[in-house]
Amino acid sequence: MTATLDQFVDDWRQWHAERNDGLRQPLGWLSLTALHWLDETPTAFDEAPGRWHVEGESVIHDLDGSVSTYGPVEGAPGVEAEFDRGFVEIIRRTGRFGIRIHDRTAPALASFTGVPAYEPDPSWVLTGRFEAFDEQQVVTTGAVVAGLEHHHPAAGVVRFEYGDAEHELVAFGDAGGPLRVLFTDATSGVTTYPTARILQVGTPDIDGTVTLDFTRAANLPAAFTDAATCPVAPVENRLSFAVEAGERNPRVRESL
């Protein structure tokens, strides 16, 4: 039993270290310093070279008379335009166009010491049962930015037991493929980020069995930067109990 627990803790610490290493990448989420929405008026921003505006279904960038045109896809990762300290990410969200600044000199990168997290506890590794919808559904959620929406392909629900009760989570992804859930719980807004954490569930077994390893519940980028446009958890995935496992809110580290 001790050897099994030691292996569990070692595996979790490796996962946690890889999460921290990913966030330390010089142009990753911690480098995101600003979000600016665009309109038809050419506008200059302190963080980004040139002037930017929207023209029809495109974003126009004028840099000292050199004009570039970009066509970001709704809800997809942005199109990148390099500049001296990093890159400008041109995005489209709920019909709006914007630019985000990734700066390798961002203060958040320099001050990052790791994501706060609960200690790994194998009692938070639960077994669930996946039940596919007859047809894939689209679940619409809000976002951390007011007025934006996210549209998630949902494959079905995961049912699991905790505290002598059965609970249910809507699972995003494709039936037969890896699943993920966005959820909140009684720790949200207290010790964990308020709008959502994400849990990778993996591919269900043939009989629908899945593992819910809440010790690997992770923050979305919005937990680290105000320039993210992350989704909030769907109303169906708001658990009533406290999931004291996984990543905590990095914005309230001093109170943990």
C-alpha cells in the first residue's frame, strides 16, 4: 500500500512539475499582458506596434505603411504576428475581433514560482460511468469576459458517486474519444478559481468506465491573466460539495 501511495504521489508531482514548466514557457499564458478589442477605427496601442482596425471580416495591421490582413477564426487560437518582444495574437470571439499581447518580458513570467495546489490525495480519484447522448449536443456557456459565449461539443454525461449521493457532469468531446469537463464546486471563489477548473477524463472503457482524478483538476488561463477569454463552467457542472484537490487559485496565494 505504501509503495502504491508513493507511486501515486510521484506521478502527481511529475504532472505538477510539467504544468509549471509549461506555464514558464516564454510566450505561454503567463506572457499574456493585454487584450484590446478592435473596431473600424485604426488605433495604436502601447504594447503592439502599428495601427489596427477591422475591415469587414478581416483585421488590418498598418506598420509604417506596410499593410497586413488577418482572418482569425471564431473561437479558435489566434493568428500570430511577431514583434520584438513576442507576438500579437489576433482573435475572433462571439463575432468581435481583438488582439492579445504575448510579451516575453511580462512581470507574471518573472515572478512565477509555481501553481498552488492541494496535496495529492488518492481518495479524490473517483470512478465514473460515461453515458453518451443519442446525438452530440452543443452546450453554450458564458465567458470570463462579459458578452462572450463559448460553444462546446458535448458527448454525454459522466455519473459518479461521492458523499453517499450520485452526481453528474456534462462531458465535452466526442463519444469514443478523450473527454474533459469544466466544473465548479464549493471551493470555487474560496480557495480555487471561481469560474471553472478543467479535468481531463480520457477515453471511456468499452463499458463506459472513466476515472475522475480530481487531484489533476487544472486552472484555465483566465486564472493567471485578465487577457484570457476562457469559458465558465456550464450550470449542469456546478458541484455542491468541496473538491479539495487539484490546483488552487494563484491569485489568492497569500491566503492559502
